[in-house]
Amino acid sequence: MGERAVLIMVTTGARDDAERLGEALVVERLAACCSVVPGVHSIYYWDGQLQREHEALLLVKTLESRAAAVQDFVRSRHDYQLPEIFQIPIEGGSSTYMNWLEKQVANPGC
């Protein structure tokens, strides 16, 4: 694999929101694959109030060179005022999968 893969994690208000974002990212070839974890529980302060929310987690597998575009895409289509977006470098994994990931994002149609 020539380029570093990254995992981008995004919380959404509901499973449907995560699926909609994930599908759009794959269709646009910004991500090779998106996985949805439907049930996460988040606890945080917002506007001075303790919040407890049921959310979904979107896991976006892409290349480092596409990460900024993924984040811009998510921000422009997310329902939250301040979406949670984390980028984590992938340090290894199945070389066959990593090669497939790179081809899906770097060379659409392969």
C-alpha cells in the first residue's frame, strides 16, 4: 500500500443519519467503506447543561489524502452544530484489505 489509511469517527443523532452519511461518502468515493455502530451513549456538557444522548457512531475508512474532504463533507451535511469528528491513523492491518481500500478511494471504479 502506498498511502496511509485513516479511520474517521463521527457521532450522529440516529442510525439513519449515520447510514445516510456513510452511504454518501462511499458513493462519492471519499471512503472505501463505512460502518455504523447503532447504539452508543454519550454524556457531555452543552451550554452548561449535562447531556445524555443515544447516538450512532459512523466509522469511515479512507486515505489520509482524502481525510480533509471527508471532514468537510461530513460538516456540510451533519445535523449537529458541532459534529464530533476524530481522525485516527491506521497502523497496520490486513495488507490485502489495505490495498483494496486504497484502490477504492484513489482509483474509483476498480
